[in-house]
Amino acid sequence: MKKFLLLSLCAIFTTVLSAQEITGSWQGKLQLPGGISLRLVFNVSKTDTGFSATMDSPDQGAKGIPMTSILYADKVMAITYDAAKIKFTGTFIGTDSIAGNFVQFGNSYPLGLKLTTKPIDGPNRPQEPKAPFPYKTEKVKFENSKDKVTLSGTITFPAEGEHFPVVILISGSGAQNRDEELLGHKPFLVLSDYLTRQGFAVLRYDDRGSFESTGDFGTATTFDLANDAEAAVNYLKTRKEIDPKKIGLMGHSEGGIIAPIVATRNKNVAFIVLLAGPGIKGSDILLLQQDAIGKANGIPEKDMKETREINTEIYSMIDQIKNMDSLKISLKNYLKTIPVKYPDMKMAEGMSTQDIIDMQLKQICAPWMIEFIRFNPASTLEKVKCPVLAIIGSKDLQVPAKENIPALKNAFAKGGNTKAVVQELKGLNHLFQTCTTGSPNEYANIEETFSLVALKTISDWLKNL
């Protein structure tokens, strides 16, 4: 699940030159390629030395990101965020409006800001449940004692009854909150609401190191995140409301890798549901994903071919070179050859070749990325013995059904799991929305958060257990 802005926390340092009152909440909508509208808010406050600023991206679930600097002179305000190569420059129009440009990695987009105390209108999300709910809701914390991480989440119970079957929701890649919030959608909130109304308890939680959970997400691999999911299983065994023999896992995308890992090592997992869970190796997933999304977005075949060649070489090196120091040296040397070998390839403006190499090296060599590229989930899927429901949308471009459906079926058959059901759901994308092309560019503009067909498929299978 990729974000459209690279948002990560950094130290807060500010520099100012101001004689005008510029404090307040400056809000606007960023129009991105593919018709995506992304709300942004710059919050400017006074400090002892002048002013500081933070940025919110409500549609990405990000809030209070400290900006590196804010400068004001001659009716022009400039805000920068070095960690994500972001710069906003705007000119005041009167006292409550700014006309400007938002730049990231050399790509520039017009952005107008308005000073207001009211939140700007968000996208229409008709499926998002609103309180009061006809069931019990409780905020909880539980410990992953192995990694010394405290996970914060929400558990929901049907209003009546006891000893409920329970589903633990496991999010996709990237630091996600308990609702797996993305572009104004809250898939896990919709899922938990639907399933709780159907008689199931549901636990969803913030990923480690994000929102209200402790730990360091940046250094975590898929196997570390599996430890968190297993801690959720152990926690639910202590809850008197839960039937300890009916604890299941439901993982979306990368969560569909995590669920089988936990199921193979913890006998308390009674069932798993894989929502767009991969059945093929991580490097193959990434190559297929890049081609499918590129084609849907009209990227020229020549550009896709060059990207495919580059990434294939990089993934091959990661597979073959196990020593990290040696791998970093080899990758750095290879990245230096790319501008020479592909002189027509467009590079991000405003960044030196060394800046680009350093940024790419940091992304490629992140622990999570290395582990994901090398890991083949088939070997784990073959060991799963509990009942499984695996569903993938026919228009999923991030975990394409054409390659992953057969791989999932083959893995379960090879392992002799006769209780595994694998289905392709027609017309749905990676988020299980009814869509046109399946491109991530559509996600924000689709009002539906989670297809009713997919919700019913999941609920019916769970009830039949």
C-alpha cells in the first residue's frame, strides 16, 4: 500500500523572518495526476524566535508532521520539509488566502491555501460507520513481550452473548493505523463494523511505532510484525468474552503474508482470511505491480522496460549477496551506472545524482524491503493446516490475480490443505473497491470503501466454519 506523499517524522527546527501575522491553520487541496485530490493543512504557530509549522495530510491519516523551516518576507511564505524533499512557496492574497506551488522531488503542483478554523470538506465515504454503534467498543493495549512493544487498538463485541469467535485484522505494508486509513478510506473500520454486526468480535490495532503503539516501525521486517500479530492472539486468549478455540487472523496485502506465518507457529490460530495476500515471491510481486500500474497509468513501454531491467538487476543482487556491507557497495556501484546506461531516463529535478543514489540506497536497503524481496510466501502457505479463505480482486494491480490465484491454490494443494478456499472476485481492486481500471489513482475518487460482495463473501465463509 504506497502513499502518494513520502511522509515521515523528522526533528523540528524552524527559521523565520516575519513582520506580519501568519499564524493559523492554512488549508487546501492538492490535485495530483490521475484526478487524485489530497487535502493538506499547514499549521503555523508562534515561537520564542518567530514561527514554526507542522503539516497534516488528513486523507493519509498523517497529522502534526514537523516542518524543517518556515520563512516569510514581502508577502511570500516558504515552508520546507527536507526529509521528503517538500517545499511550498506561496504569495499572500489579502490576509486570509495564499496562492502558491507545492513541490516534491522536482514535481510541482499548484496549491491554494485558505486561513480557516473549519476543516475542509473531505471525500464522501457513505460506508463509514457513525456512532452510536449497536455493539460494544473498547480501547485496549497488549504487549509483545518478545520485542518489548506495546500495541494499542480497539476491540468490538456484539451487544449480546458471550464466548465470541474473534477476528484479528492485520494491515498491509507501511505504518498503518487501526483503521488501515488511506486516502480518506477506513477499510478496517468498515470491516470491523460489518463483522461485529454479524456476530463476531474484532480486534484491530495501530502498527508498531505508529499512532498510539510503541516500537520502531522503520527497522521492522515482516517477521517482526508477525510477532505483533501473535501477541494479539495471546492477548485474546486472556479475554473472557472470547472463545479461545475460535481466534482467527484476517490480513490484507502484506497482512496476508503475516497471517500464514503466525498460523504455522501458533496452534491457537483457528482460521485465516487472506485479503489480496500474495502467493509468489516478493521480487516477482514488485515487478508485476510496476508493470501493471505503469500500463494502467499510460506509462510508455520504453520507460517501463528500462525500469523493469533496473529493478530486475537490483532484486537479483539482493537475492545473491547476503552480506549487507557487500550488498550496499554493489548496489551503490550499480546505481552510479544507471544515468550512463539510460541517459534518456527522467531524473527528479532539484536533486543531484548523488542525492538520488543515496535516497534509492536507503529505500532499497531498508530491513523490510530486503526481507520482502527475498521472501517467497509459498513455502509458508504449504505448512498452513487450518481453514483458509483467500480472495483477490480481478482488477488488483498490486497483487495481480492472474499470477497469485494459481500460486495460492498450488501451495495449499501441495501442503494437503483441503480446507483452503481461493476465490477471485470480479471487478474489484486491491482495496476491494468496485473499480474501472484497478489503478491506485482511482482509490481516492471511489466512494465505496469495501465491496459488499467481498464483505458478504467473508462473512458467509466465517459463518460456515
